[in-house]
Amino acid sequence: MKCISLEFDQLKKDMSAAFDAGEWQRLAELDRHCQALVKKRIETDPRIMFDELKTMLGFYETLLNACKGEKDDFAGKVQRIKADRKNSRTYDQFQRLAVCD
């Protein structure tokens, strides 16, 4: 059980580090590794996994909420860029009209 806990603890640290660094591909790889680790452990002894799975579920919920926050921030930036681009085009059109008058 101790070895399993250490593996999951290291996995959580690695996933947190990847998230903090914005290494999304690495985070996806670690997620796949976590899935494989869970499957392997369940095959070995399904009962031993309950506490570890509860802990990982809590970690994933926290990580998922953080990812959603990042996604929302990024989406907001994209929307502002689109609005700025549209406003710039409108300004350019008015400038051209003013020159023509």
C-alpha cells in the first residue's frame, strides 16, 4: 500500500508541476499514465485502491477546476483580441471615410 501511495503522490506532484508550467501535452501524458496505473492496481487488488482513488478524485477535481479557470482566462483573452480587431477595422473604415470627405 505504501508503494502505491508513493506512486500516486509522485504522479500528483508531476501533474501539478506540468499544470503550473502550462505543459498541457505533458499533463495529458501523465493523465494517461494515471489511468494505466489505476487499471494495473485494480487488477492486482481492487479493495486496496478505494482510499487512493478517493484521494485522486479530489486531486482531479481541483486540477479540473484550475484547468477550467485557465480555459476561461484564455477564452476571455481571445474574445478581447477579436473585439479589438473588430474595433480597429471599424476605426480604419471611419478614417478612410474622413479622408474622402
